[in-house]
Amino acid sequence: MRRLWAKLVILAPVVALGAEILDIGEVVVTATKTPERVEDVSFSASVITPDEIEMSNAVVSTELLSTLPSLVVKKMSNLGRADIEIRGLGQRGRRVGILLDGRPLKMGLFGCGITHMLTLDNVERVEVIRGPASPLWGSDALGGTINILTRSARKEREFELISSFGSFSTLRSTVRAGGIFDERINLLATADFVRSNGTTRQDEYEARNFTLKAVGRIAPHATLTFLAKVFRGKKWSPGPEGGPTPPDLPNDYMRGTLDLALRGSKGGDTYWVRLWRDFGHHRLMDGWHSKDYVLGLSTGMTIMRERSVTTVGLDYRWQGGRRLPTDEPYASVVNRPYKGPEKKVHKHEWALYFLTAQDMGPRARAFMGVRLNRDSAYGSILSPKLGLVARLRGGARVKFNLSHGFRSPQPSHLYLLPPANPDLKPEKAWNIEVSLLKEFEGGLLGELTIYSLKARDLIGFDPQTKKFQNIGSLRSRGLEIGVGGSLPDGSRLTLYLTRASFSPMPKEGRYKTKADLVWMKSARGFELFVNAQYFGSYKFFDGKGKKWRSLNPYLLVNLKVARKVGKGLHAFLAVDNLLNFGYKVYVSLPGAYGGIYRMPGRSVAFGLRWAL
């Protein structure tokens, strides 16, 4: 097993240059920053594979993330904004770490993830850690971490065009083109276009996304990777049931990122140096207008020894932006346009961290790590982790994990918004969990995880001081039980049940019961993909009625069937909400636009995929 780890770590920086994608099974790099099998890391980890991405009808990553245990994705419509929670922690994605190829991808002012920019046109796979992961991934990884891993060209020359049209006049087109040149340079460019009239008045959506990725081998065991991504999305909103109708103007997001990474290996050890810049320009329907940026640096190395693997690293991040006056046409229609001067804010942080995995004998491996984070706003914080994986007889494993998470206060809450408080401290969480995993004949892996998570110093508005304060807390206990892998007929199945309790129950509510199924099969020129989700009742506090309310349980079934109809040509039919289940969700938003949103019924799309 140690030889396998060593080979994977050596190959990882240059695998994108090969003529075939490396098939290493259910392997994650997010849990330790080195490739390891899911069952061999102490974190609870999930993987969305390339097959799931290609066979599904998903437009953005969040549509597939919602099928994972303890992950809940809340949205106002089929397309557009979606908010992620892991084990009850989310706050519109702020308390979840979102990574792009292993580095943070967040807005510079609010620290939130703009999830509809996570389009799938250039995504190879998605890895998720359930539970706090700050020792490795720093601030924001309070509830867990989502790592979007981008794809590279897979063949000497490749071209792919996917186009579909369906219900609500929804048109989607994706183009990929690239290749491998002289076995030294790998290029892939992608473009993605989506337009939809939506299900109701003021529910339109339109978005464009472009990416360019170039990987060059600059030495026998070193690569230089450049990634550029630009996203522009506009989403209109009909408003919540019984609430005010928003202006007939979109939430207009422009996001971009530039990334340069050097990776290499020497004698079995690996190293990396990475620089990136994120930037954005937002105009929102409530009159908000801002520009933001993030500058980041990450460097580190992984040291391989006979009985241990140790990763050490340094991270630095400078983030900020400016609030701009509300401009036209928004200034003429919103109730309170901002007319003040531009206001610039920023903060920075750096961190040192290490994680070591040590063999404790032929059947056990221990994990230990810690991060020292220094923030310009509040000072220092230590974030530790302990873990153990023990292999039992009969193909079973027992995993134990104790991990800490934190989220640094963001410039918006420290300096920018009217209730700002420069004395805010970081939000904190501790998580303890025990897992039992069992490998069955034929390729199935069963998992039973019990966890207890306690978060404190959560930032919220304090009506007494009229400021943001560290006044919130949350206790979450849960059970995640499921099975996944290959079936005898060659199909793949993932089936999970999540049960959770929350104390105190947040006013914006939580789901206590969730079940997820994903099944897919390829045979005789056909591809079949099915996912189904059951959500139990949802209890929340109705601020208008001053009472607790519940939304009914619901069941969603999505289906996609594809058939090869020619050389490189596939036709497909996709049906979302196959059972036409009428359901509603509660979306927590500041101001008057939070509340109950009715989700669309059955939708159908027809399309073609042509690949050379």
C-alpha cells in the first residue's frame, strides 16, 4: 500500500499529460493533500466521479452535491443561486470551504461561495469532506470542504459539443476543445451557455462561462499549470410566497479567476507553489453594488517515508473590495439606493500547517495535524486534528476522527455593513465521529458514521447592541449510513440515509431526515442515470407569523437516458422531477426576500452530444 501511495503522489503532478486519464478508483486528495482511498482517511469523505458528471443532466456542481450524505442545497429555482450546508453548517455557503483545485474560491467581501459559477464544463471530479477541516484547509472549512477538481485534455486531439433544449425554454450548450502536444503541453478550453425563461414571471436565468487550462511539463517530474475562468450570470427572482415582489431586475454576477501553479516531485517527495487572483463585480436586485478581489499564495511539500507521510505548508491570503453607489437602472427602482461614497475595506491572513499520517503497525494508521492561523482582524487561532484508521479482519475498517474548524469574520461584517463590528472573533466548531466501513465482494463499500458537532461564537445580528456579534451556537448529532460501488451487472449504485438532530433548532430551519440514491449503467450503446432524493419535513420559524411552521416532505426523481446514434454522436432525454412532485423550500436571505419558494414541477430536455 505504501508503494501505491508513493506512485500516486509522484504521478499526480503529471497525470494530466498522459493520453489516458489515470484510473485510481475512489481516491481523494482533499482529505490529506495526497492521493489516498476514501476508506483509508480518517475524515468522512465523498467523491463525485467523472462518470456521474458526464452521465447526469446537471448544469452546476451543486446539483450533484445535493445527493451526498449530510449535504443540503437550498435554492430559489432550478437555476441560479444555491446555498450549501454540511451537517447543518452553511449560512449561504459561508461556513463551508469551497476550493478550486485545492485552493479557496470565495468572494472577497462576504466570504460566500457564488455557487452558480461552479459549472461542470471543466470539472473532472468533486471531492467532499463532511465535518470541520480547518487544520488542512483553513478558514471557512467550518462545516466541511468541497474541492472542485478541473479536467485536462484526455486525448491527443479532442472536441466535444453538447446542446439541449427543454421545458421553460431552457437552452444549454457546452463546447470543449483541446489536446496534448508533443507529450509536454496539455491544453483545454471550454465554454458553457445557459438560458431559461424560468417557471414563473421574473424567474429568468442566463449565464456564460469560459475556462482555459494549460499544463506544461517543464522538467521530467515538474509541471506548470495555468487556469483562467470567467463567469457572467444574471438571475431574476419572483420573491417568496406572500412576500414583496422584487424589482424586475437581475442579480448580476461577474466572477473571474487566474491561477498559476508549479508542482513537482523528487525522490518520492512532492512540492508545490501556487499564486492566484479572484475578482468579481456584483449588482444585486436590492441595490447592492460592489467589486471584490482575493490574492492568494500557497506553498508546501509532502515528505514520503517508509512508515509515514507528512505534509507541511504555508498559506497567505489578502482579500477585500469596495462598496459602490447604486447605479442605474437599479437606483431608480430600489427603495433605498446607496448614494454614499465608495468604501474600501480589506484584511489579510497567513497560516502554517502540517499533517502527518503514521503507520502504527500492519493494520493501523494514525493522523495528526494542526494549523496556526494569523489574521489581521483578530489575531491567532490554533486548529488541530487527530484521527485513526484500523483495518479489521474480513475487510472491515474502523475510523475515528476528532477535528476542529474555524471561520474568520469577513470584511463585510468587520468594516463594511452598517452593523459592522471590528471586534468580531472567529466562529469555531469541534467534531468527533466514528465510522465503520465494510468492503463486500463485488465492489460494494458500506459505511456507518456517527458524529457529534458543536459550533460556537457564530456571527449574527444582535438586536440589543445593533451590531454583528459572536452570539450563536449549534449542536448537531447525526447518523450517516449507506453503501456504494459496483453491482454484479456492471452498474454503479450509491444509497445513503442521513438522520440528524439540531439544538437549538436554528430559526431558518434544518432537515432532520434525508435519503439519496444514485444509480447508473452503460450497456449496448445506452447510458442510464437515475438519482432520487427524499427530504423529510422542514421546520422553521416564521418571523412574520411569529410561530414555528413545517414544510411537507417530498421526493425527487431525476432521469437521463442516452443512446449512441452515430460515430461519436449520442442523443439523450433528461427528465427532472419525474414524479411531478409539488414541493416548497425555505430560503434564508437577509431582508424581505427570505421565505418560502415553490419549486418547479416536471421538466424535460432533449439534446445531442458529439465528440471527436
